[in-house]
Amino acid sequence: MGHVSSACTAPKREPNSCFKCGSQGHQRKDCPRLRPTSRQLTEGTTHKEIGWIAESSSLAPTYEVKIKLEVNDVEISATLDSGSPISLISEHILPVNVIISPYTRKFQFDGVNQSKLNILGELKQNVSVNSIKIPITFYVVPENTINSICLLGRDFLSYDGIQVKFQGNNVYIDVKSTLVEEPIG
């Protein structure tokens, strides 16, 4: 989350190498740098590793944009997430009378921690960003499923009519300019 690979300033890593340390001997989930260096276990106890915590200063900034939904004509903050193939919206932000289409697909999406997303339904919306209307299918999720009320995934970021630029801690969304070529001769 935070930026697209073409805008990444980190050095390129070798294929199939660890995302944490760059070594080719293991993957990130098995990286020794993620494990504590000392453990205090009393005799006869067992432990189970349940995850990892990243220091907040090492995390990339989140990019947020103001969008307006047609369904309630309210401006909300949405987080851009290049790691998500889909866009999500929390059910509690939607008006009570909004009609959500049932989610009928046979496959399910996984969250960042490999947990299955509980998708309540789908909502097709035109969202306005900088006066640009973009059609998006939101997958509606229960409150507290995502860290923001709205997450715009790669379906938004790769929309053909817009250009998204990340510069420092800022994100710029504009209409994609098209070059019109005059025929020669």
C-alpha cells in the first residue's frame, strides 16, 4: 500500500527474494528479521507465532483522496490501495435505503492477513474525484473490516480515463490527456 511499483524508489530486488531483507534463501513470512531476537520461555511452555508488527515509522504513508458518492451526495475520504484488486466500502457509511446487490460470485477475496473478506454485497456507483466521474463497483463489507470507510483498489487506479500520480506524500488525480495525431501528407 502507498505507491505503485513504477514510482518505487527502493532498489530492485532479485526475483523470488525476501521482501523484508532481500535474501534469496527465504520469503518474507520466514524472514529472521521479523522474529524477536530474544525470547523468555519458562520450562514446559509452548509458544505459537501469531503474526508480526511493523514499526509505524517504517510504513509508507497512506494516500487519501476526497470522493463524492452518488448514493448519498456526501464527500468522504477514501484510501488508495494499489495492493487491492477491488474497491471496498463500509456498510455503515451507506444510507439505510440504498439497495445493495447480492454478492453471487463463487470465489472469495482474501484480506492482507489472508483472512476471507465477508462481502455483504455489491454497489455500482459513479464516484466523483476532482469533478471527474468514475464508475466503480464497490464490495460492501461490515464496519471495522477496513481501516477507512472506503478503499479504492486497482480497479479505480487503473481506470482508463484518469492519470494517478504519487509525489512525496501527495497524490494527484487528473483526466488522462490523449494525444491527437494529425495524419502526415
